Amino acid sequence: AGGQMVRDLVDGAAGLFTNSYERHLLEQKTGWTQHDILDRVGVWVTTLGPDGAAVTRKGEPAIQVPAVPPVRAADPTGAGDAFRAGFIAGMAWDLGDLRSAQLGCALATLSLEAVGPQEYALGNADFLARFAAAYGGAGSRVGVRTSGRTGWRAGENDLLAWGRRMSRMGRAKAAHPMAAPRSSWRQRGRLMSR
């Protein structure tokens, strides 16, 4: 795609998702710097493979989230999609950038451990235990960036709140991350295209 077409797709997006290769290609194709891109999007999320993910917003410090270590890597197909599903679900639930990226990384690892892009199983207890082992116990308190607000507030017990939300969705819906509630975050703007 030509540079102008790419610029038109990115300009005004609420969320921009790239992997590290796509990030560099985007800067090359558009001729924009990271600063230029952040002037045009709400949040820029870059997946970094085994190194996790980075979340950047204009005027805020970048957040780097490590990946959840896989038990075994079976198939990388679908890991990026699983990451995006987790991140968008986290933002819809007002978990903030940090916890949303952690949720995305955890789902990406589940996908990586299964053969096929949507063959992984999401069980609440096992998932929450792995999440807590990677990012801190369920009782930990973290800073949570709240959607639609500026600044930071002391986090509620966000991991347990997420677990309760998943439980309310029911086992059938919770088995797939795309079964997340409709996202008010998504409704605030375009994700990638007009």
C-alpha cells in the first residue's frame, strides 16, 4: 500500500496495533516519526513477540509489559489476534493500559501454546493463577489508567474484578476472548480504519 493510503488508515484511529516489524514499516511508509504517529492516534500498541508488548500514548510514559512465559511454544498463529482481544477487552472493562496489555500478553501465550489460531482453552482459575504468577497476585494494587479520564488513580483489585466479570459471562462465553462485552472504548473512536 502507498504511503498516503497508510496515512489515511492511521490518522484519527483510537487504537493502532502493530508488531515490531510493522511498526518500522509504518514509519517508513508514512514518513512519520513515532511522535507524528502519536499525534494522530489515541494509543499505539506494539507486540514484541517473546519480549511482550509496548503501549504508548502521547504525553505519557511508555509502558513495557513482559510476555507470560509459555509452558511450551506450539504454534504462533493467532497470538497477535489473541493479544488484541485481551487488550481490547481490558480497555472495555476499564482495566487501563498496563492491565489490558498484561491481559493481552497472557491470552497471546495461551494461543502460542495451542496448535491453531483459536484452539486454546480459557479456564478462569488456571488463567488467573498464571496471570498472578507473571504479573503479581490478585490482591496487588496497581495504578490503573481509567478510560476517558486524565491522570492515574489508585487501582481497585482489578484482577479479581476481571475474574468476576469473566464469571458473569458464563463458561461458554468465557471460553473465547472475543466474547467480551461491547466495548465503550471501541465506540469512542475508530480502531484502525474509517
